[in-house]
Amino acid sequence: MSNLDEARKEIEAIDKEMIRLFKRRMECSAEVAMYKKEHGLPVLDKKREKELIEKNAKAVKDGEIEGYYREFFDTMLSVSKKYQHRLLYGVKVAYSGIEGSFAAISAGKILPDAKRVPYKNFKEAYEATERGECDLCVLPIENSYAGEVGQVNDLMVMGSLFINGVYELSVSQNLLGVKGATLKDIKTVVSHPQALEQCNEYIYDHGFGVIQSENTARAAKEVAENDDIHVAAIASKESAKLYGLKVLDHDINKSGQNTTRFAVFSRSGEFVNNTSDCDSFILMFTLKNEAGALAKAVSTIGAYGYNMHVIKSRPLKERNWEYYFYTEIAGKINTREGRDMLKALAIVCEDYKVIGSYKSGTKL
């Protein structure tokens, strides 16, 4: 056995011991959190943190690696604080938009006891969860009429989060105006591009001009603040109640079966759903630059008994004229067949990534 093999074997043994100690340390952190809760103490104690870092750094007694230890220990304290914060103040879920948005409504239905935290856009909500500011984020991935939400798909392939559940929310778009406005007064509508697309026939039939907004609820808020009888928002009925608007017309979306699928993202693969309940999974892959590459990938998936609900392509943002493929597949991935399929897929694909598992058809 080479020195390299021996060193790696020892590192693996150390890592196993560190896992045991990490779990024990987090259990102790939970006990500290409960004490702080009972005595009204804050999670952050800067003085104690500084004392701990200095005391332990001195114990390293190796100037060459002391700085690395400080960084390591500081990260561990940060993780501990995040865990204590969650135990004390509950789960925090990020969403894009403001109160009254369909994402906020969806997050409230999926996680009614969680604290909802609004962010300006999909990217900010996703990255806040990656950083640990929030435990979860709820983002739309597809609408039954307008199709995929491309920005979220791109975050999936480039980011580090897992999907732990996919939920279907029936979406009713409504025309909301300020007090005193009537349907005949409206000249312009404001909303998110997808909402505008869902209602494009209604907008065309009434000859409305359109203004895009980052979010349906934000559009409602802006209309309320501007107080112009000639401008209306397309948004939820909840937004009308929140921002003091009145419903000038309801259910104006083209499709009576207008449904948006929302995904729950987290840093863990098993945060929300018990994987035994899941009957589908999401897989993304890129192809080698060779003839028949897509056919090989699709055949490989089918050869192991899996059936694709969905397959679609999107351009890779950092590489011109190259694409990734998004698939939703019936079946469980955490099985012998699933592991064998992924091994075979690794041979025919340039790269692949299992985003997460979910139970199909779960309605809110």
C-alpha cells in the first residue's frame, strides 16, 4: 500500500469520527438553544465566540495551520448559530415577490407554520437558501398554460439546492383596480410576464396596453400606490384584499385549468418529503458532442425501466450554442436500478445532476 493510500485511509477514518462528533456537537447546540429560549438570551454571543476561537487556536500550536483552523472553527460556529436560530425561531422559507403573490400563497399552504421571507426575484430567494439565510425556498417551475419558468430551471442546473417536493396550485388571475375605477376606465394592465401571457386573449380583446412587473402582487401594490383609475393589475384576489383594490373582473386567464407547479428547494435532499412517498424525480444532463448523443441518453434511461414525463432543453448560459436537458421521470431514483442507470448515464453524458424527488400530482 502506498503512502497516498494510507493517508487517504486515515483521512476517511478521521472523517467518520468527525461525523460522530459533529452530530454530538449539534445535539449540545440544541440544548444550548433551549436554555437560551427559556432565559430569553440571544443566539449570538460575540464575546464568547471570540474567547473560544482564541483559546482553541492557541491549542493548535502550529503557526502554519492555525489560520486554517480559525477559518474552520468560525464556520462551525456559524453552522451552530444557524441551527440554534432555526430551533428558536422556526423554519424560514424564501419566496419571490411580496405578500399576496402566488408564491407566498403556495408557501403558506405548503408550510403553514414557517416564517415566510420575501425576496425581490427568483435568484435572490434561491441564493438566500444556499447561504443558509432561509431553510427552504418555494419557487414556480411551470405553468400549465405559459409553460416552464426558465429562470428557475437555470438556477436548478447551476445551483446547489435540492427539490424536496412539487405542488400544484390552481391559479386564478383577476383584474384589480383602485376604488372608483370601473372596467371601462382601464387602459393599461400591469403584471408579471407569465400572468400577462396567461391572460393575453383577454388583454387583446379589451385593447389594453401592458406593463411588465417583477411579480403579480408587486404589480397590485404599485397600482394601489399610484391610485390611477386607468391602470389595473392582474393578480390574485388575496392581493386585492391586502392592497385595498377591488376586483373589476375575475378568472380572466385563458385556461380555466390554469395551474402552476411550485417546487420546494433546500440544501438537504430529504428536508420535506419522506423519499419513500416519492414516485418521480428530476434529472438534468448535458451531452457529449457526438452523433446520436441524445438518443443514447434517452435509451439508457428507458433501458432501466424508467419513463420520462417531460424532456426539454435550455441553453447553457456560460457556453454558447450548448444546451442542458431537463427531465422529469416516473419512478424512484434511490434504488439499485436507479444507481445502475446513473452509472450507465455517466458513460453517455458529459454530466448529469439529480435535482430531487417528489410525489406527483400533489395539489394545494
